Amino acid sequence: MAPKWDWESGEGVSHINDPAEVDAAFERGEWPLGSAVIGLAFNCSLEEASPRIVRAMRVPDLAQRGFAFTAAGAAARINGRLTPELYAALRAEGLKSIAEYAIKDTLTFVPFRQLPPRFKWWKVASRVRNKLESWWLRSGETAEDTWQALRRRR
């Protein structure tokens, strides 16, 4: 049976389920590798997909690198954990980068106790920032409500 993906056009590679096929594509220098590792994230074990996701995070094509980070976020969602190599790759990119949504997925779907120290810090900082923004927005609403009440009294 022929594979359901086409490396030349990129069609179907996001459904790939064969790590050896992705390894061969790396060796051939195929371009849709970021898309392919999304398929691995969904269809293979984390241990099989992880090294290939990390490798795809280094491809020169920015769009395909973005897909590799999407695959990391999907792996966090599906498995509720990541490998040390994936944590290291996400940490190296940082929050304000192409890895932003993958990191946010990791902070959302991986239990706090299983996060590495830097990710725990990011999660705590994120919660504090969200709470402060919430208070700030509510204070603005309160000020507006007060102003409206005072204007009605005139």
C-alpha cells in the first residue's frame, strides 16, 4: 500500500505515523518536516516523536519551524508531559518567540509538579500577571460605574 502523503507537495504529511519515514525525509532534505512532526505528535509515542520534533524546530523554513512548535504543544496536550529535550528546546526559544503558544500549551496541560523549574516560574508569573490585569480591568469598570452614578445624581 502506498503512503497517503506526498513529500513534494506536502499533502498528507501531517498525518504521518512512521518515525523512520520522517528520519528518511530529514536525510533527503524534504521541506514539510514541521508538518510531518505534527503527525508524529498525534500518532506516535512521545519518546518516538520528541527527537524528531526537536530536530524540526531547527529547520531553516520559518513556517515549518512554527509547525514543529505546534507539534510540541500538541504533544503536551496529548501526553500531559514533555521530554527533557522538548523542554530544553522550548526554554531556549523563550516565551516571546515562535514557541509562545507551545509554551502556553505546556503550562496549561502539564501538571505543575511535573514542570521543570523555569516553566513553574513562567506559570506562576503568568497567573500573577493575569490576576493583576483582572484587577486593573475591574478597577476601570468600577471607576466608570462610579462616574456614571455621580453624573446621574446631578
